[in-house]
Amino acid sequence: MGAPLRDLSQDYQIRIERLDGPVRAWRDDVLLAQSERAKVMYETRLPPTVYFPPEDVRADLSAPTDLQTFCPFKGTATYRHISLDGEEIANGSWSYDTPLPESAEIGGHIGFMRDDRTTIDLGGNHLADQAGGHINGLFVDWLLREAWRCTSPQELTIALSQKMIENGIAISRLSVMIWSLHPQIAGRHYVWKKGERDLATFAPSYEIYDHPAFVGSPLDFVSKGLGGVRQKIGVEKDEDRFPIIRDLKAEGATDYVAMPLQFSDGQINVLTLTCDHPAGFTTANLGLVFECSAIISRLFEVFNQRENAQGLLETYVGKRTGARVLGGEIRRGDGDDMDAAIMFCDLRGSSSLVTDLGQSDYIDRLNLFFETVTDAIQDSGGEVLKFIGDAVLAVFPVDSTAESARENAMQAARAIIDRLAENTTDCACSIGLAFGRVTYGNVGSRERLDFTVIGHAANVAARLSDHGKQVGHRIVATADFEAPTCDMTHLGEVTLHNVRTPVTCIAVSAEEISA
């Protein structure tokens, strides 16, 4: 832990030099600052920046504004407005009042935002040509040639941590926060710690945005696009600004940085690094990661795009169907013929519910209905294919035997009736069950497809649900659903709308009886 950190050639660098003679900053013909002690900062891949001692600034500067930005090499930038003869230049100047060690020489010095009207007169000074610079080495080579072989974001996080250590970056902890496009999960947080065998993975819900541990944290700050965070631990006065710093200090950490990982769509995710070397991170250490952050971001984006696609497909078409679509069954006509039990569950009395409850409360009641039905179906091994108005279409494929598929569907139907009775007094349904050969796949136009089930059984299930409403039964099924555990009523042959031949069916109680 006490070994010197590796200082690579062609590293990210910061160099500060004093300028000779008078140097002036102008806003049109108004003098902003004049000094013989001005300094210039050279930073890899950035234009040279001139800083003036605060006592040599002639312009009227305001008190610090609310704007602050963070640089992992310079520290926290404080901004001030500039007042000039009735004109206010918002946040027109900045300074690093408590700079990081790499930039200590410009501590408290003032820089001015450059535009067409603000210029710097260098006097007899000539700024050095700032080469574009490039960074290479084993870490970069691994990112370009090997990192793509990782098969999951967890594997990538572990490999990234190990490669940083191999390349002389003394990290004791690394975390990656990737925001998700998912109805229940806000994102995924991967946390690697040195010496621990397993990677910790968290999937916080959207409540994270209001959680005290997140609000005002580095993750929150960076995700809002406010820049990065750098905190030298044990040497800075504002350590308590972020509670996580106290925890890391207790673990022996000496330096902490959180930097943005921006995806191609503008989404800002967060990479954090914690150091345990007595001297903390070097500019070369952080510069290497900073320069490679775009590549690191793209690697995580590939995984995130697939997880988002999978999550959205599962949300809108179900897990089984989503897997098939993601697996390539995306053309019209793609699909299979299969045997399955089909359920059609329809909410009863929707029109009166809308009138009695009002639109907003009715939507809440409808969502409760859908959630109750969906949970019961999934608990019994079925899958919701779609919501049709106030009805649910579900499929119970034959994974082992036809009998087990019918049993699963009947179990789900009974559970739905029971759970609705427990959850609400005015939310009842009518369920139709049928079994048969259906086509399970894509139908529709060339540009707008629907993955669903088509077949006689699906039509019969929907009609049995309607028939149940007419005759006052909650569950109506075709006769092949008859079982010893069913408390049933034989309805005989029933003529159903748009079904060519009569269907022999039974009405089933939601209550199970002993075999």
C-alpha cells in the first residue's frame, strides 16, 4: 500500500507557469484585470487558461453564486458574476479557492470566461503550443482489445477494477451506477471492493430519488450533470459535505472521485473510484481513467441497452414472449403452433365503476385489478399476453402435460377470484378457460406487429367469459377442465357467439374441495 504510484509516460498532465510582465484581461474596452503575477495553466487536451491574483482584478465581482463545478484535478470551482457599467455577466469568472494539490499554485486566482468580447492581452508572453496529446499503455490496450469479451456488466466491473490495479491505480473500491429504463428499477449499482470475493449488485427502485442517502450524494450530484466530484480524504475541510466520505475514511481511504459516464443518448451515469494509497490519486492516475471514460461508458451502454430491451419487452409482452422476440422472432409469421390453456379474464361492471368512482379512481381500481390478476397468473406458471381494455388474455403453455397446463390455469382462476374478494368489494371478474392448439407468434402489418395467440381456444375462452357474465358464474371452462378437486356445475352444450359448434362447458367454484 505504501509503494509509489506508477507515473506513466504520455500521461494526462497539469503544468502551471508564471507569466512575465503585465498581463491584462479586457471586456471590449473595459479592463477586467491587470497583473505582473498572472499564471497560465496547461492541461492535457485543453486550451491554456490564464489566472489573475484576486488583488489585481479591477472588475466588480459578486459574492459566490450557487453555481459550482468539480474537476478531479483542480477541485471545486466557485463562480461570481461580473458587473460592468450596468451589464452583468452571469458567472463570468471562477476560482479554485481550495484547490487540489496538483493545482495549488492557482489557489484563489481568478479566471475569466472567454468569448468574442473577452480577451487576454499577454504582453510579451507567448503561450506554448498545446499538443493534442495521447495516452497509451496496457490499460488502454486492454480496453480496446479485450474488454469487449466480458459477457456481463458484473464481469466488466470486476475486470475493470483488476486492470486498474495492474496499471498502478491504487483503488480500494470501484462502483458503477447505471440508470435503467424499467418500470420498477431505477438502475443498477455495481460495487467492487478490494479483498472481497463477490461483487455487490444493487437494483434500487425509483424511491432512491427521495432517499436521504442518495439526495445530495455524489451519485445524485454527478447524475444531474453538475460535473464530477473529487475529495481528498483527511486533508480537506469540507469532508462532511458527502456522508459517504466519513464511511470511506473509517475504512482507510485517502482519496475519492466520482465522474460522469455519459451514454450516447445523453444519459449521465456515474463511475466512482476510492484510493487507499497514502498520497491519493495522481493526476496521471485520474487522467488515464478520465481519458478512457468514453470507452468505458460505451462498454456499459451495450449491456444496458440489452437489459433495457429485455426489461421493456418483459413489461409489455411478458417474459416468455419477450425472450422470443429478443431471440430474433421479429418477423410477421414467426411463431409456433402449440397446445396451451388459454384464460380470458374480464372485469365486470366497468361502465358503472367509471360512473361511481370517476375516471381517476377507476384507473386506480383497474390497475389493482390488473396487478391482482397478473400476480395470480404468474404464480401459477402462466404468462399475461396482453391487456385488452379491461380484460386480460393469458396463456399456460404445455411444458409437461396438458393436464398440468389446465390445472395451472384453473389454480390461477381460483386465486384471482379469492384475491379480488380480499382486496376490494367492488372489483369482480368473469373468467373463461379453454384448451387447444393455438398459434403463438407475430401477426399484424409489415410495420406494426403483435405477438399473441391465435386459434379456436383463444376465441372460446373469450366467449366463455362473456357467457359467465350472462349466467352469473365467475369461472366457466370447457369440459376438459373437469377434475376431482372442482366443485362444478355442468352447463351442457352452450352456443357461443361466433363459435360454429356448441361447446360443452362447466361452471367452477373458486373454492377447492377435497379429492
